[in-house]
Amino acid sequence: MTTTPSASQPSWWQQAAVYQVYLRSFQDTDGDGIGDLEGLRRRLPYLAGLGVDTLWLSPVHPSPDVDFGYDVADYTAVHPAFGGVADLERVVTEARAAGLRVILDGVFNHTSDQHPWFQQSVSDPDGPFGDFYLWRDGDRPPNNWGSTFGGPAWRHVPERGQWVLHSFAPEQPDLNWRSPAVVEAVLDSMRFWLERGVSGFRLDVFNCYLKDPGLRDNPRRKDLIGLLGGLAYRFIGQEHVYDRDHPDLAAVLGRMRALADTHDAVLVGETLDERLTYDNAAQWVGPDRLHLAFHFRLLHSRWGARPFAEAIRSWTESLGPDGWPTWVLSNHDFPRAATRWGGRDDRARLAAFLACTLRGTPFLYQGDELGMREGRLERAEIVDPPGRRFWPFYRGRDGARTPMQWEAGPGAGFTTGTPWLPVHPDHVTRNVAAQQDDSRSLLCFWRRALAARRSCPDLLHGVQGTVETPDGELVRFRRGDTDILVNLGDAPVRLRMPRADERPVRLATHGRLDRTVEGVRLRTCEGLALGPLPA
Ligand code: TEU
């Protein structure tokens, strides 16, 4: 069992390529319009064929679905719409046989208010669950904190005559991580799944677990976004110094890490940072804390060599040379990558090239391998809580969660019933069936890129050199002895490189290459990974 990274022998989670399955929208098999575990089981060959080796399942547990599973009502059971514990165990076993590990979404900053822990906390303040949540007395909310989903972060609960903290929806009360019993209860839930063959957890907003013990007011944010945004959205108007990234978090992560390591499992933390810098995540990564953390700066970058290079540098530099980055192009919370970057398949392809050539673990969100576009929903169709609250200024996250597009027919091969979110109209042309045998498709490119990363030691664990932007829209860096060249611009870029035409191609976005004995010419959105000259 190896969990310590070393240059020669990378750990499985460093070699991994992770695919995020948003189960509700992946594959329905019983016609209720909601994806299920049986659907995932049937699609395992597709995922193995794509070349990913780890699946992260968005929450699978029972939930009233105020936040579509991110409000968990029971950590050791499975949502009836998805199946049962036995179905999940079967997925884990069959996935393993197909070379795929499964990690779960650990949503441990908060529970649903339907969770028995919360219900007992309300009804019996002196009982064993009395201090499981952050309760405070008073006529007014205990401090100025704002909910990520809008409004104040406190809700008054008349039955208990107290306020309870909710960093997200009012139906998602925050757990009190300063209670030792909470720590043990969460560790028990994790152990339950680790003993059933699960290979780790993606930890939802882990940097919010521990707050200032005195619950002090956050200071006001003084820049323009803070001042203006703060008028309608309290959360954005504050410096989040007291409601997250508390130093005491280290001890909790240490406990989780010790547990994970006894199962050769991985912990990947999701960082909340409305300033979109995310570098604060680096402090929580290390041998006695998380294996990996997310950093969404690249995802939020505008398309261009400089912003991309900046995003890559800031993450790699904050982690340091021994750190191991993650590269995320999208997920279920942000607009689809292909849409964000101008609705262009050539950009989607180049982003895939980058995700598979940067040093680190790539995360691929379901449907991005097809270049799925953001769904545009009518107001009445929006179900996401922040989307309903802030429409039309913010339309919420449903557009990134529309059903997976398997084929052209009605329901896109996702369901025979009425899908819980509308299928994107472009599914008639953009779908797995249309792309899987077309070597020019984005899907086939992802397969080639993941295969290249897996088979080329330089791409998998080669040292990454400085990320340079020498000319125009070119980003350039080395991975071991391999040169990575990425032209993000619409104009061609020429590069001098002796005997470029003799160097082996590790991965290329374009079919026919334009190179000579003197150098390379990269066309619009072309990426090229060239190995060293033969000895
Ligand atoms: O996300 C953290 C989070 O709040 C942001 O990514 C959020 O989606 C964005 O600011 C827009 O409002 C995690 C989960 O990924 C997300 O789906 C959950 O809703 C949230 O935590 C609460 O569990």
C-alpha cells in the first residue's frame, strides 16, 4: 500500500484521470427521469473505454433534494431514486473489474434538516445530538455572516428557540465540527463506505468545516465587487476571515487522512473561494491532510494565453514542487466549459489537450467529452435554489446539469420518461453515438489524450518546467523531456525548434502537422506535445 508520492513511483491518485458522474443526469433505467445506479452500471464499459480510471459520484445518499443531493439525510444509505446500498456495492465491484475506482461525494460541512441528527438536535437540546449544529441564542442573528445561496446565514428554529447556522440553503444546517462526537460520526460514515470498497471522497466545501469559535462578524469587503455586490448579496460583500479556513481544520483533516490511508483511499477537497483565486487551498494539501484539492482558477479564466498561464502558475507555485495539482475544466456548479469559452469545439479540444498534458490529476465532468453546451432554461424550469433566488441576474446551475446526451432520439437515450431537467436541443447532433466512431470528434480526442497521458511517463509524472507565454497566444512548457506547445489564438504561431520534424509526437490536436527541420507552425487552437529527438 503506497500513499506517499515519490518521483519514480506515483501513487494511484496521481496517475488517475477522474470522471465526475452527476448521477441524476447520467443514465435513467426505470423511466422516472432521474439517473440511477443501474444506469451507471450499464455505462461502465463506456467509461472504461474513454480511458478514465476513477469515477467521482456526486451525492448518492437519501436527500429531500433541496440542493439535489448536497443536502444529505442519511450518510450510510442510498437515495431510493438511485437504488440501494447493494446497487452501489455492485457498481463498485463491477467498476473495479473494469479497472475503475469509485469515490463518493462527502458532504460534511452540513446535513439536510431532514437528517435524524438535526431532528434530534432540535427536539432534544440536552441529548447526544444537542451540540451537533451551531446553535445560538438571541433576538437577532448572532453575527453578520451571509449564506452562499443569498440572505443571512442564520435561521431561527422556533421549536428550539434558537438560531442555527446554514452556510448554504436554510435547509442545510452546518455541522458543529468542534464537537468530538461530530468528528467521530463523520469518520464512521466514511469508514462505512471505505469498507465497501469505495476509494475515497471528494470533500464538499471542506475549508468551511471549522469556523471562528467566537463566531465574530466578518469585516466588510471594500472593493467595488464587495461594495456593489454586497448590497444584494451579503455573502459577496464580506471578507471571509471568520467563517472558513480556520487553523483548527488541520487536525480534522489529519484524522480523515489517517483513515483514508488505511484504505489506500484519496481525499480531494473542494475549496470555496468567491474571489476565485483558490490558492488558499494549498495549505490544506500534504502528507497529514488532503491528498488533493480543487483550484478553479483555470476554469474561471477568460480564454487566452496569459490568463491561462497565470492560473497554472498560481496553482503550481502555491503547492510547491512536491505538491500535486488537480486540473478541472468544469463541474456541476459552473457553466459548461465549451459555452464559457465561446461555444467552440476547437477550444474544447485544446482545453482537453491541456488537462491531459499538465502535471497533475485531471477531472473531467460528464458530457464535457462531447463538448456539451450549457442548457438554457425557462424561468419555470429552474430548480436550483440560487438560480430561483437570483433570476434573471444569475440563472443558477441547472444549465450545467442537463441530461447526458447518449443518442439523437427523444430523451437523448438518457430516459424514456420525462427528464428532471430538459435535454439540450443539440442532442440530436451532439451525442455519444454520433461521436464514438468519428476519429475527428471531441470524444475520440479525449480518448487519445487520456491514453497518451497514461502511456507516456513524461506526461504522467514528468517534472513540469516554467509555464511561458513567449509569443502571441502561445503557452509553452516542458514535461520531462517533452515539449508542450499550445496556441490559444486564432492566428498561427511559428516556433524555431531544430529538427522538429524528427521528434516523436506524444499528442496532437490536429491531424496533419506543419513542421520542418527548422521548427513548427501551430494553427488556430492547435496543441502539440513533442518528445525528445531519438538518441
Ligand atoms: O459547492 C460550493 C459552492 O457553493 C459553489 O460552488 C456554488 O455552487 C457557487 O458559489 C454558486 O452558488 C458545493 C457543491 O459543489 C454544490 O453543488 C453545493 O450546492 C454546495 O457545495 C453546498 O453543498
